[in-house]
Amino acid sequence: MSRLTVKLGKLRLSNPTILASGLLSTGSLLCRALREGAGGVVTKSLTLERREGYSTPVVVGVKDGLVNAVGLTNPGGEEYLREELPLAKKGGGPVIVSVAGGKGEEFAEVASKAEEAGADAVELNLSCPHVRGHGLEIGRDPKLVREVVRRTKEVLSIPLFVKLGLSDRIVVSALSAEREGADGVVAINTLPAMVVDVYARRAILSNVTGGLSGPAIRPVALRCVYELYQNLSVPVIGCGGVEDWESAAEFILAGARAVQVGSAVATRGLRVFSEICKGLSNYLKREGIQNVDNLVGRLEG
Amino acid sequence: MRFEELGMYPARVEKAVRESPAVVSLHLRSPLPREPSPGQFVMVWLPGKEEVPMSVSGWDGARLRISVAKMGETTSELQRVKKGEYLGVKGPLGRGFELGRGPYLLVGGGTGMAPLIFACRRLRERGERVKVLVGARTSSELLFVTEARRTGAEVEVTTEDGSSGEGGMVTDLLERELPKRPWKVLACGPEEMLVRVVEECVKRGRKVQVSLERYMRCGLGVCGSCVLDPVGWRVCTEGPVFEGRLLLRTDFGKFVRDPTGRRLPLPPGRRG
Ligand SMILES: Cc1cc2nc3c(=O)[nH]c(=O)nc-3n(C[C@H](O)[C@H](O)[C@H](O)COP(=O)(O)OP(=O)(O)OC[C@H]3O[C@@H](n4cnc5c(N)ncnc54)[C@H](O)[C@@H]3O)c2cc1C
Ligand SMILES: Cc1cc2nc3c(=O)[nH]c(=O)nc-3n(C[C@H](O)[C@H](O)[C@H](O)COP(=O)(O)O)c2cc1C
Ligand code: FES
């Protein structure tokens, strides 16, 4: 399936499917995702200090998606990098460490520890919609984006990706990140959402509000990817509702060089990566396209 | 699977039954997206409180039964739920017992009888030979003994303090029973007990499936909190029922994870 190899800056992937951040999360499961066909995996977002996250319920299914407010649960960057990263690395493919934080120093500190621990790349989560001060607030403020990316880039030699969420400033923020040396932009994270139970007359998630993911957000994510592709020169990585080869191909045509798969792991299992690859490969063959790269952004008209 | 099937379904409490000083069963009417099979579990949400995993202890075609032991805040509150109240249920989830031709030997310790009584009923409905070994610390904690007998299964009990049956561990009964027939074994209970059950069955060349418990944050296979290392099996998805022999190469009996995902040695005396 050499038709499927892609490059994201210096990072080479055997195929364009990447496990999205926050799904599966633990080292041995990331290893399994790689062995079962993912071209790369992203860890859950790590913070400097250990975080309990919110109490349950933290995830619930809805029509065509999931709504979650996990609350950036993690055992702390250092512990995760020591205990889980080595297990993930056994999968043999690239492991991208996602980093979250409230301030520029925090991102830079966890990111440099990740590089030391053997991460293949870092992804800055500037887009979490449900932890105050830890995501979307940064991602939709181009000045803060510049600050965080600059500080992180200073301490890093492995590739740096920046994950942005939906906001009316997504393109401006992405341009700031690119100017500060980001090697790619991931779009998008979940959309602010909530779910109500009419019998309990309560919001189901303990945090009341959360983020919507899955096929329900795909058209929104596609449009973001399309706009980013029009404006950036670094690679765009599409995320939001990818569940089969057709949805992956939609993102690639809109301008994504690779796609991340999150929620579909719940409905399709870990097979989802190899299934997407098989479908994409057949599609490329049928269309007479040598490499998936030649499909990126090739919308007619 | 469709995303809606991972949603929260309303569950009306039709009946609450005290099974023992420690355990209350709730009979729930809920429009579940699928029929539960023995060994599967549901995530049960007490509105305003947390959501916790509970094995399905019965299914009559319309009503779901769960059997709750008091462990902490949510399970205490669940025991106080009244007829007519609403809970939320996600599921049924996970992989249950693979049930084929018998004879079956069911080994339950404490609340571990919850999934086994459902399996016992299903096997007896199919006319399989079933023997149940029920263990508990003391006689008042023995669970589903009468119900198991009523299915026509042979039942033997044991208590650690000797207050009912012969004194000792349920694994002592197992050692004696295993050589007698080509039993297929199903087990659920404290993890230390399960380790002994699996070791004994492997030694005797008997097939054994065990139902495991781990802290579960989502129950849907997305968060990774319930994973067994180094194999990367999620107890909520690839489990909670596993082939015993395969578990010996994992964290089984050795490590658990806390709610932040930190790995800790299995605490002694844990009920599951
Ligand atoms: C697949 C599965 C099936 C289960 N089936 C049943 C059942 O049929 N009946 C039943 O009564 N209980 C069952 N449990 C255990 C039940 O989920 C826990 O007792 C419950 O989550 C505790 O919640 P709490 O808020 O009351 O207590 P907490 O305050 O959360 O905890 C109280 C104590 O329970 C321990 N505990 C927390 N979570 C678990 C867990 N998942 N497993 C074991 N110990 C835990 C804690 O370490 C603590 O010591 C099952 C668990 C799993 C994973
Ligand atoms: C349960 C869950 C946890 C998530 N945790 C994170 C996280 O820690 N960091 C992050 O950047 N994104 C997180 N996300 C967002 C996903 O990485 C992804 O951006 C989003 O779900 C959209 O992709 P999808 O439709 O394929 O799921 C999480 C999503 C879910 C469903
Ligand atoms: S509880 Fe979340 S993956 Fe099993």
C-alpha cells in the first residue's frame, strides 16, 4: 500500500490515518492501534500536573456522534511519558504526544519532556472546548497562539502540530501558528454541546456541557479544512467524523494531507484504520492515482 | 454499531428487591437498543450522581435486572432508589460468556454471582447440566443460592467463617469438583479468587472464562481507563469476560488503574 505513504513535514507515515487525541489513550492501546493499521497515533492531552478530570458520566452517544466532557484526565505528563509512552512506541509507528496547558511555559515544559522521552512529534491542544482556560480560549486568540507556539518551538526539534477548534478566527490563528514555525495544523476538535435527559430533567454529562464529535460534525470540519488549505502552506490534518474511506477521502479532497479518527473507534473498533486504508487504496487504484498526496485538495472547479 | 446505541436510555425502576444485607436488585424497564446476554454489563447512571458499571443479573425479555452491592457513594444511593424513579442506562456493553454445550461449573464469590445467575438461567433453559459453587465471607452474604436451585442447577455453598456450608474458600470446592467431570468453568468474584480459579483450571486442562472488573470511566471503549497491559485489551469492550488462560499473560491479578490512569498493584481483598 505504498500509494498511501504521506509526509507531514519531517514526519513520515505509512498511511494517512491517525488515531485522534483522547481516544484509547493508554500506551498498550496506542500500540494496538498502530499494529492494527493506524499510520500514527496521538496520546491523550497531557498536562504538567496530574488531573482527575470530571466525574462520570463523561461520554454519551447521540445521533451520529458522541458528546464528551472528560476534563483532560491524565496522570501528569511526566508519569504518562515514563509509563505509557514506551508501551505505545512498541507499536512501531509514529507516536505524537498531545499537550494541553493554561500557559505558554506549561506547554513548552511538557513538550520538551515529550521529546526527551522519545515522542516523534508534538501536538498542541489549543482547542479543548470544556476545560476553562485550557484550549479554545487560546486557540481563538491569534496573539496567544503565537506566544504558545513560539515558546514551544524554541525548545523542540521534532515536528510541532497545532490543533485548532472551530472559531471565526481559525484561519488567522492557524496563520500565526505557521508563522511561528508550526509544522502542520490539525482541525478540528469537538464542538461545544450538551445532552439533556427528559426523565431526569438533567444534563447527562456531570460537567453539564461538553463537546460533540463524530459524523455529526463532519461537514463543519470539512469546511474548516478547506479554508485552512486555501490559506496555509504547511500540511493540514483533518479531524471530525472520519469513519470510513469515503469520509477520509472527503477530507483529503478538501485539502487534508492526513486524517485523524476518533469517535469511530467506538462504533467500528480498531479495525477502522485498516478498513479506511483498504478502501482508499482501492479508490486510488480505480482512479489511476499514484499516491494519496496527489489527491490532496484536488476538488474540481 | 450506531452511535445512538451508545446513548443514555431511560430506565424506570419497577421493583427493588433486597437479596441480602449487602445487595439490592433493581428491576428496570428500559428500551434498550439490544438484548443483553449473560456476562454483559450496563453503565447505570443515577441522575445527579455518578455512572457505574453493573453486570446484568437478569433479563426477562422486557426487564433488566442489576444487583447492587454497597461499595461507596453511588452504590449506596442506588440501593435507596424507589419504584417509579428513573435511572439512565447505557448498554448492554462488552463481551459476555460464550455459552455452548455443558457440563458447566459456575464459581461465584460474593457479588460475583450477579452475572453468573443470569448465565445459570440461560444454560438451564437450554437444558445444560449446571453446577454452581457459591462462596461468601459469611452466610448472610451468600447470593442467589435459592434462585440457582430453582433453575434446577445443583448448588453447593461455602463460607469463610463456616456459618453456612462447609467452612473455607470456594476454590477448595473447585479443586475437589474439577476432576469429576469435563467441566467448562465460568467464574466471577474477587480477583484473587479468580487467579486461583484460572490456575487450577489450567492445571487440570479445563476451559475457563472469567468476568473481570476494572475502574471504568466511559464503558464505551473510548477512554482507555479499563485497559489490561501489556496486551491492550479493554475490559469494557474486549471483556469483561475473558478466556482465563489468556489472562495469565496480563495485569490480571497484579495491577489495576486508578481513575487518572495510574497503574497500581492490585489491592488485597478487593471484591472485584
Ligand atoms: C464490568 C463490571 C461489572 C460490575 N458488576 C457489578 C455488580 O453486578 N454488582 C455490584 O455491586 N458491583 C459491580 N461492579 C462494581 C461497581 O461498579 C463498583 O462497586 C462501583 O463502581 C463503586 O462505585 P461507588 O461510587 O459506590 O464507590 P466508589 O466510592 O467509587 O468506590 C468505593 C470502593 O469501590 C472500589 N471500586 C470502584 N470502582 C470499582 C470497580 N469498577 N470494581 C471494583 N471496585 C471498585 C473503590 O476502589 C473503592 O474502594 C462491576 C464493575 C465492573 C467493572
Ligand atoms: C472521549 C473523547 C476524548 C477526547 N479527548 C481529547 C483530548 O484529550 N485532546 C484533544 O485534543 N482532543 C480530544 N478529543 C477530541 C478528538 O481528538 C477529536 O478532535 C474529535 O473527537 C473529533 O474527531 P472525531 O469526530 O473523529 O471524534 C476527545 C474526543 C473524545 C470523543
Ligand atoms: S471504560 Fe473507557 S475504554 Fe473501557
